[in-house]
Amino acid sequence: MHQDQIDRLRDVAGRCLGLIIGGLMLSTLVIGSALGEGPAGNKKPHPVSFSNAKTPEQVDAIGSRILRDVAAEPATADAITAEVLHELYEQADSHFDAGEYNHCINLNQIVAQGDPHNVETYANNAWLLWSTDRAQEGIATLKRGIEANPDTYYMYDEMGDFYWLYLKNPKAAVPYYEKAVQFKCPWFTWHNLAHCYEQLGEWKQAEAAWEHAAQYPDDPIASIHLKRVKEKLLQQHSGG
């Protein structure tokens, strides 16, 4: 692709991004107005000035130009989408750094809709939702990630983590870890499964999980845990 095409692509992507960000800001203002007073002890912020805001006609004109651009060069449509989604992902990261978690969640949701195979967006949003006392929404987010990415360990592993590490529910985590290890996965997935088995008192299953983990040449501690579990099973067998 020539430099002038790259520059034009970035221009179109920037206009798309501007429309999306503007829509998110408007939605936030409408929601804030509907809510009235914020959390106890907080006053409503001063109204924002829109002296430089574009008219609806101007916004429609920008949208029409974008559609014409894509129609004229359909081969660039995917590239435009990818550029916009990348910029949105960067914007979400900036909002996270600023502590604006709802903005971050909303932007990640758009990225996931535009690129359903970006597994990190589901994982990030699930963590943010759990962190803001919205655990059930986090579970729903991870389930959407699993539906969109059923043939990789990643989303099953994330759901296992969500139940075990965040919700302290190893029983609910086990089926997801068991599904994750059916695919190529890192050794720590086997670790998490083994720990869940141990917490549930399923020591034979834990032994098998540690044996799998010990087969990874870069796993530094699986063999230590395997030895510990074997000793536990020996004690149980001998009645100790």
C-alpha cells in the first residue's frame, strides 16, 4: 500500500473513530441527565458547552463520505475497520489509566463486536465488571467470548479463573479448566485445574493434572507439587 493510501485510510479511520467517540459521549451525557444527582455527597457536574459541536446535517455528511469511501474501495473496508478498532482499544487503555472504567468497558464492548476474536477484550471487561461489583455481567461477557472463540483454550481458561480466583468457587471453575486443557494450553492452566481438584478433595484427579503439567519443560514447580500429592495419596492409602 502506498503512503498516500495509508494516509487516506488513517483519515477515514479517524473520522469513524470521531463519530463513535461522539456517540459514546452523548450517551454518557443522556444517562447522566436521566440519573440526576450522582452518588451521595456528589453534585452534578456543570453542563458541558457544545458551542463547537457539529450539526446533525454535518454529522450525516461525514457519515455519507465514509460510506462512499468504503463503497468506492471495498478492499480497504477491513483495513479501515481494523484501524478504528485499534484506535478504540488504545482509547480504552487511556480511559483505564484515568480510572474511567465505564468508558473502558463500553469501548471494549465495541471492539469485541467489531473483532469477536480479540479475546483480550472479553477478559479485560470481565475483570473490570467483577471489580465494579458486576460479576454476573462479567460471566455473561466471558460466555460471549467462549461462543465466539470455542476452539481455543483462552476463554475457557478465563472463565475458570473468574470462578476460582475471583468468585472463590473451584467447583464451578473445574468444567471450564477441563475444557481448556483439551486444547493446546500453557502449564499454568493445568496448575489451576490441579489446585481446584485439591480444594475439592479430588486428589487422584489432582495427581493426573500435576503429571500433565510436569511434562512441560519450562514448568518450574509441577514436579514438586506432584511429589506432594503422591505423598498425600500414599498417606490416605495407608490410613495415615
